[in-house]
Amino acid sequence: MRRTDKELLVKGLKSFGFTVAAMFLGPFLIYEAFKNEGHFLYIPVLILGIFVAGLAIYLGFRSVNIVMDAVFGKKSKD
């Protein structure tokens, strides 16, 4: 029976923390950009918001993968 890799689990949980931060920051930036469409920073803030929202999706999958590897172990290619 394999034991849980605690260091990898902590790394995954830290990654989940960044994921949650990006999950709130991305939509907030997009909302603020659309609220201030006449402002000269509208396009850069909108692009940054879309990037952070995409980053949240990537980090979510990565975090789940790290936690799964910590709990169940990495797949070996035999």
C-alpha cells in the first residue's frame, strides 16, 4: 500500500490557494474593465482579466493533478 506524499500534497494545496485567488481576480478585473469602457486603460485591463481567468482554469487542472499524484502516486510508463 502506497502512502500519501505529504510534500507534494502541500504543494498541491498551495497551488489551490493561487487558483482560488485567480478565480476571484479574473472576473473582478473583467467586470471593472466593462464598467469603465470609456477609460484609456479599458483594453489592457480587459486583456489582463481574460489572461488571469484563463490562468485560473490552467491552475485548477494543475492543482487537481498535483493532489491526485500525491494521493495515488504517479503513473508509471511500463
